[in-house]
Amino acid sequence: MRWLALPVLALGLAGPALAQGFTAEQRAEIVRILRDALRQDPAILREALQGLEEADQRDRAEARRAAIAQQGDALFRDAADPVKGNPRGDVTIVEFFDARCGYCKQMHPAMEALLRRDANVRVVLKDLPILGPASVVAARALLASHRQGRYPAFQDALMALRVEPTEAVLRQQAERIGLDWARLRRDMDDPALQRRIEANLRLAQALGIEGTPALVIGETLVPGAVDLPALERLVAEARGAARR
């Protein structure tokens, strides 16, 4: 009975379009068979729903891979993006983050540890300020620091903060790592920085990114924070795929 009921249930869950090929008598018989099967073995429903969920996950993963391939230049090869690690690394991680995001801060030490342990990883940083106006200000400050060649150090400073990045706090952290605050403050108002933030937002939307942090590693989109072992596994998988 299971072999019959599973495809019947899948047809029913697929929607009315497939049901249009049956007569009213045939549909009634299908419903009767399905009800009898579910009474005898309720696990059929669970297995059918699991199968549909797995198929949906496969479809979404394929759509993400296609989007990553389509956006490859913007993701991996934009010369204006800040970069950490080895600029010529054989594996690139693209990190979308918000400087005020608690989960981003939580993952930051793992990312730094990965770069210390693997000298052949390149990290592209994409500011994605989605947590309000203060996040936008912090992103502008970070992008302005890139013009002074201090983006990585400034990012480390902001990710270590446990207070809001007010202008006074930004100035304190900027001057602490040797940034020219007057120049940084002027550059923060450059409309080009806002256009860059908007480009990052559009790119995230094209990839289906719904929050921070989010990583693109090879052909894989990783939503949410991950720990060091997971990062190392994902890098190893991307490295292996590139060699095949």
C-alpha cells in the first residue's frame, strides 16, 4: 500500500493542476485509498511531507547556486571591495555583515582564527547595514576607513565593541588605530559610499539573503553564524570542488 499512497499523496499536495486529469470518480477513489493507507500507516504522511521538504530544499539550493554564478563578478571580483587574508587565496569567502549585528560579532573571532590557521583563504567584506540608521553610519565609517587602508583594523575594532557605535565612539576607535578622523568624517559623507551600500543591499537581495551574517563560500550560501570547525569544513569542500 505504501508504494501507491506516497505518489498519490505527492500528487494531491502538488495542487489542483495535476488533479484535473482525473474524473470525479477517480479522485474519490484516490482519496479513499489514501485515507485507508493513512489509517493503516500514519508514517506515510510524514514521509511524503519530508520528501516534499527535501525536494524544496534542493530547488532552493540550486536557485542559490545559479544566483551565485550569475553574480560572480560582484561577489568575488570587485576590486573596490575590502579584503582580508590572502589576496590571492585559492578559496574566497564573501561575508555580508552588519557592524552592530550580535551574531556577526559572535562569529568574528572564528573568522579571524580561520585566517590565522589557513594562509590560503581570501575574505571579501560586504557591509550590509540592515539594523537601522546607526548601522548605516558604522558602515559608512568602515568604507571611509578603506580609503586610508585601515578597513581590516577598523572592522576588528568595531566588531569588538559592546556599545553602540555613536560618532564619539567611532572617533575614539578610529584614532586609536591611527586613522585620520577629520578625513574619515569628510569621506563618510561622500555619496559614493551610500551607493556602495545600496549595491551591497541589491546583491544580497539577488542572492536571497535575509539577515546577517551570511557567507558565500564557493557555490554555497551559508545563512547565519557558524563556528570554526564548520568554516574549515566549508572551505575544504570549496577547495576540493575547485580542484575537480
